[in-house]
Amino acid sequence: MKGTSIFNFRSWSRIHPPLPRTPRESQQLLNALTSSFRRQLDHEYPSTSSSDREKPVPGDRSRGNPDSSVHATDRHLRAILDNPLFRVVPSKPSSPALRRDPSGMGSIEQQRLAKEPMVVFDELVASGSVTVSDLRNCLKSQLLLASPHTGTGFVKAMKDSKAGTKVVTWWFASDSETRKILFKSRASTASLLKFMVAEGLQETVIVWLKMLAKHDIGGRRGRLPENIAHQVFSNLLVDLISAETQYGGGLASAMRYYIQTCEAYLTTGNERANQQMLLPAASHLCQSVMQNAQTQTKEVPVSMYDNFVKTLSVLAPTSDLLATAPIYHPTRPDVRPLLDFVDALPSSERLESWSESRRENFLRAAFDGLRVLIDREKLWDAAYLARFIQEQLPGKTDPTAASENGHLTSAEEQELLAQTVDASRGDVNKQPTDDITNQSNGDSAIAKATDGNHPLEEQKSSEDDKPVEGPQPTGPSHAPEATETQPSSADEKKDETNAGDKRELEATATSTGSDNPSVPEPATKKQKTDEKEEAASTNGVEAPVEPAAANGEKKKAGRPKKSRETVRKAIPTDGVGSRTRSRTKVLTFHKLSHIFCLFIFSVQPQLSFNKMPSNKIWLRAETKPAEARSALTPTTAKALIDAGYDVTVERSKQRIFEDDEFPKIGAKLVEEGSWVKDAPKDAFILGLKELPEDDFPLEHVHISFAHCYKQQGGWEKVLSRWPRGGGTLLDLEFLTDDAGRRVAAFGYSAGYAGSALAVKNWAWQLTHPEGEPLPGEVPYANQDLLIQSVKESLEAGKKASGRSPKVLVIGALGRCGKGAVQLAKDVGIPESDIIQWDMEETKKGGPFREIIEDADIFVNCIYLSSPIPPFLNGETLSSPNRRLSVICDVSADTTNPHNPIPVYTVTTTFDRPTVPVILPAGTQGPPLSVISIDHLPSLLPRESSEMFSEALLPSLLQLKDWQNARVWKQAEDLFKEKVATLPESMRS
């Protein structure tokens, strides 16, 4: 039977091309399919604009349209192929080895985590075993690796690490349960956002905020409870604002992101959600504005700042945040919202009911507002605000007594200040009894609702922040009725206490038959030449009077508009600012301005540390890059708590000890840097390295190394912050025992670490004769690892030179010198090659040719406070017999005028440990470089912290009676002595 055509395969070839039968045919078919696919893609999603197609650039594939499917497909495929699941073979299936070794010695995995944290992270991703602690530790270690860099170098190091990109890629490739890992640790998001900002991934954060606003982070089980989503949203926004301010575009850029977020998510009718999600970031941003008022705040565009204030008016319309923010406007500081806020406070309310940090921030802003009013010659408003500030201070202070503290210098100034404060109380001219009675009879006052929450104070808890409650209105309050007759002089003080509220500043009036008050002429028109007579004439001007209020007329509590007028009339300033004012008026205004300034400084110290016994110790986070040491360890913190001290520890992303080690022993854990606004006035602020450069006055007792007692560069600016704020510095460098020896020091660790780097540099120069500098170093988990690394370098150097280096240590009998000598011994340098000098060997005075010609390595372990001849100079360096190739100056104080090694001028860092010495022309011999790192003990942060903190503990246990304990009393006396050397203008 003949087959039908349907089974004839030849006819099929007319419909479909035959299947390829050879490799050549296969390649042809693949090319055809690929070309067809690309033509269709380019037709539907053109990869270039029409103008580009008209002028094609051969071989240029970088000008594609980022919105085309070609690019979208390419990005998607690259994301898949770059995922560690495809490109990394995990070394181990799980990550328990990354957890801290209780012995402190560190496992191999821990060492890898310290040196290559993101490689470890990739392996964890590849094995699908990332945990909350693993993510936190990897990011923390990567920050530590970047921290030896400073300034833009630190940001570049974070950017180059690609840590942000790696974590973001992992997050988007994960399921919903894995995605939640990131948001379970506030420390993780805070660290991650630093990297993301450095890498320019801010828009990814915006995407996350959008997800959280919808309570869904994607995936099958990505829904989050509303309260948790709002809290994570709040934390993420605060972290973005903080990172952008420090490592991104600065304060202006951070404010722009905040406004952008508010515009997207600030909704009407949901006040609680708005405040929970947006208010903490607003308070953080306002705190940055206040702290940077003289620097970054001035650079914020005016329109942006106006928009920010407008946003605050919607978010928290009755808050003290909205009252204080306009004071710091970059071009138009506005104190009126602050005055209006003071108006709205209930009659009997003082700020004592507020939290301490809220009260401190508000009064600090009030003082700034007071200065603005004085600068603008608005003395009547200034008098009113000054009176309010005085009422809110702990115990009403009589400014006339300020002379006892040195704030006033003459009886005349005391009299004028007393008259000014009297004027602010409305007591310059007593009104007739009938007028007072008529004005107040039947009056009542209703206070405006005020904020029950402090927006300048960031709401937080230890790990999971509680929702931020919105402002709660208070109940109505009635001002006391002014029905008293004119008091006698004997009753004035009692009257001040009972009826001296700011709302009773009004002067009564006599009827003039007109709606406007009559203003009498001054009592005398004679121009005064004697300032004392002028002051007397101030009190002789009759205050103008206002028409009495109608019986039963209601008025609002607070400061009615005419109360400012009362102060205006009580202080004879008519004509102030006029070109035609008399000499009397000019003198009066400038004198009163001076008195107001004196008033500010007479009361502001009351906001400062009250030197009473205290048991509060606040360990601040270190901010210096690569500073992993800590003044307290978990062991010493527990000893203090057991002795009855209240220990607060700030979180730190670079401290060698984990944050969660401190709550386990009973310490309170708070946010990094929160001491500025949250620390009680009587808390001791404990740290190691100097504070970040800033200019705001310091009100606490600080215990740290400040490096400002030996006239180092910029010492006046650093030291003056304490007397200007009423605080005290107890410098750790100058705590000494009865024998004059320091009670605690990092000298041994500094010498040990400096000697280690010097040996490594000596070997590096021999193995790299082309002049390449020593690579950067990172902190070692323990001393054994450091010794092992130095031994390996030493062996390479010995192989190149055929001998061990000769090491000369000056100051060998001190702690620092002993550390330098011990390192040399620990790595195997024979004692015959270790030259130990101290006072006996150096008493003849330098320069010393022995340093140049007998040693390969010179380690300087002394710190001078008085000038001596230099140990070496350009002449000795030009010796044809020079052997010296490495100098390690452990003191590293380049700004000290007594530096005995005047051959370099810069301080080096762990990422660039050495600086070359410029040798005299024609000098022969090996290259010479200097190591001058000023925090060498950070190379061994755990051991050096434990050693220092244990030595300091006995002195810390005496802080409850610090003004009588010899070591602290001596430190305070030294502080006062150094403050006395400041210019007078920098002490107040």
C-alpha cells in the first residue's frame, strides 16, 4: 500500500527547515535564532535613542538605554551568576565557628573573619547559613578593616569593599524568612547603611522604606505586623539620616532624603503612625542641626530648610521641636515660634516634669534664641525670655549675685542687671491698686495644649525600639488672678514666689480717653555723661499704662501680646536703632546688651555638671578610625556595678568587645554618641581617645586622653570647651600615684606594637628594594597572631640580609620601652642585638651618632614636656656610615614643639604606616622611613584594653568621692591650672 502524503517527511521540510545534522549546521541555526531574537528586542525596546541611531559609534556598547529589556535581562543574569550560590564553594556547611571563642585566642575561622569578612560572608551565603550574628559580625569586621583610613579615605575604603552591594544582592535573592534576618539587628542595619551610602545605594534604602510602609518585604511570607514594620521603618530612616550626614552628602543631603520620605509617607488622620515612623529621624536631624549650627547648617539651602520646618509643622505642630528649629535657620533665624511656645505653656508648669535631656536641649536652644534677640536689639523680648529661662533653672538664681562667681565686675553692672530683671518682672513702676484690681477682676485663662513628648530626644530601647508615642495634650490650666494690691518692699520676695509668673508681666494703665496708651516723656532730657547717673535715670522713666480690661473679659494664659509691650515700656529703648537717638539711649542699649550677655553666662553654668557625689559612669563609643580599644571591659564594668556604680555603655561598631557582653553583666546599653543629649549632668563621661572635633561647650566631667595640656596644635580650642560649658576634664594621661607614676597607661602595648611594625618595616625594605612602602595593617585578634606575623617577616628579612636587625630602644626602662624590648625578644632577635638606652645613656645630650651608625631600627619610647637637644638631625643622617633605616616614634606627637625627632611632620595611620624621610642631598645608605601612629595599642585591642582597664579600676572605684580622692583631686587641680593659661575670651 502506497503511503499517504501526511507520512511523507519530505513535505515537512517545506514547512520547517530540516534539523541540523552537523556542528556547522547547528551553529548556523543558533546564529539565526540569536539574530532574530535580538532584532525583535531592539525593535520593541530600542537600546539607543533616535539621535544615537543617526550617529552610531562602532563598538560602543556603553550607551545603551538602561530601561531596555536588553539591559534588564543582562542585569538579571549577572545578578544570578554573581550570586555566591553559583560562584562560591563553601568551605564549611555552617557558621558556628564564627561565634566568639570564649578563650579569647581566636579560631582559624575568627582570624579569617578579621582579615576577609566579606569572603566569609560569601561562603555563608553559598552554604545558605547566614544568621543574624554572622551578618552583624561580618559587617562589623569590614568596618574595622576600613577604619584605619581617615576622612574621604575611610569612605573610599568602605566603597571599595562592596560590602553594601554584596548584602543587598543577597537580600533580594533570598526568600522572605531570610530577608527578615537583616532587620532583626539594629547594629546590622546601622553598619550596612554606612556601606550603602558610601557606595551610592541610597535609592535601595528608599525601596526598602516603601516595602516597610506597605508592611510587606516580598515573598510568600513577607507580611509584617504593622507595629514591627513601623519600628523597622523608623530605625532604617534614622540610620540613613545618620550615615548620609557622616559619609554621604552631608547634612543638606540627609535633610533632602528626610523631606522626600515625609512627602511620600506623611498621611493625614494617622498621627500615631506618622510620629512612630518619622519623628525619631526628625529628632536625630534636629540634633545634627543644633550641633552643626555654625558649619553644615549654614550650607543647607534656604528653600530646603523652609520645607523642613514646614514638614515639622505638619508632623508635630505643637512640639518644642518646631519651636526650636527656626532658631537655626541658615539665613533668617526666627525666635518667635519659641516665644509663642513659651506663651502656650500652662501658668504653673515648669520644665522639671520633662526628661532631663529634653529640658537641657530646650534650654540650650532658648539660650541661642536669647543671643539672637540681643543681636537684633529686641530687648523687650529678650527680657521676657531671660525671665522664663531663669524661672526654669534649678532654684531661681538672682543674677545680681553673679559677681560672686566672677560674672559681673562692678556694682554698677549689678545694679543695671537687677533693674533689667526687675523690668522683665514688670516691677519697674508699680501700678495703682485700683487699676490692677479692675484689670484682673473676673479674668480667667485657658492654657494651650502642649507636647507631651520630646521630639529632640530620639525614642529608643536596647534592641527593639518601642513605638514613639505622639504628643498628648494636657488638660486646661488656669492662671492665678492678679488681685493683689501693691506689695510693700518687705513682701516683694514672697510675692515673687507666689505670683511672679511670667504671665503677670503686664503693666496696668490709666485711661486716656483713647484706644492707644499714652507714652509720657522721659523724666529728664539732660544728656548724661556719668554712666551711674544714666543707670539711675533708667529707673526714673515712668512706664506707660494701658487701658484697663473690661470686667469679665477673658484672656488667654501665657504672655499676652501686651506683656512684651510692658517690657518694652519698662526699659527705655525708644529710639534704639534710630540714627537720631541720643547718646544716652546709645549707652543704655549697649550697656543693657552687655548685661544680658552677662546674665546668660551667669545662669548657663547651672545647666552644667553639679559637682556632687555621683555613681554614674557613661562609657562613650570611640570615634577615632581603627580605635577598637575600650576604657572598660566587661570584667571591669562588672566590678564597678558590684561596687554600686550605675554603668551605661554606648553601642560601638568598632569596639573589640561585643555590645551584648555588657548587658549580660548588668550594664545599660544605649545608642552610640547619645551621651551628648542623654547623659545625666552628674555622669562621668569615660572614653579613651579625644572627642571628635567640634565647638559646642562641654558640661560633664570627662575622663579621657584629650592631648591639649602640652600646647599641641589647636589646644586652646579643645581645652576651652570645658570652661565654656562648666564641665571638667580629668585627663587620663596625668593620673599619677603617690610616687608620680601613671596609674594606668597603654605604654607597654604601644611599645610592643610599635616595635612589631618596625621589625616588619625593616624586613619589607629589604625584600622590596624598589621603594614600595609597607602595606597597611589591621588589628590582630590576639598577641600570638601578631608574633607569628612578625616572625615570618623577620625570617624574610634575615634571608635577604643574612643577619638579624640591631634594635636601639630609648626609654628602655619605662613601660613603653619594656614593651618594645619584649617584642624583639619574643620574635627571636638575640639580646646582643637589642640596645637598651635610658636616662644614663642619654644624659650627655644629642644628637647621637650611635643611633645612626649602630642600629637598623630606632624605637623612641619617651615623651617630652620640656625641650632637649634632638636625638638626630639632618647632619647626623648624612653620615656615610649610616645604618639606620627604620624609626618608630611611639610618642607620635608631631605638633609638640619639643619633639626630639625633627625629621618628619606627619602622623601616619594603620593603612599607611610609614612616611619616608627626605635625606640630605648626596646621602648614601638605605632608605629611611618613620612610623608615627598615635594609637599603636589598637594593633592589639583586646590585650591592651584589659591591661589598661584593670590598672585604672582602683581609681574608678574612688569616683563617688572624686573631689577628695587624691588622684582625681590632683587631676582637677591640673585642669584648673591649664584653664588659667587660656586667653580670657576663651574661658567663658
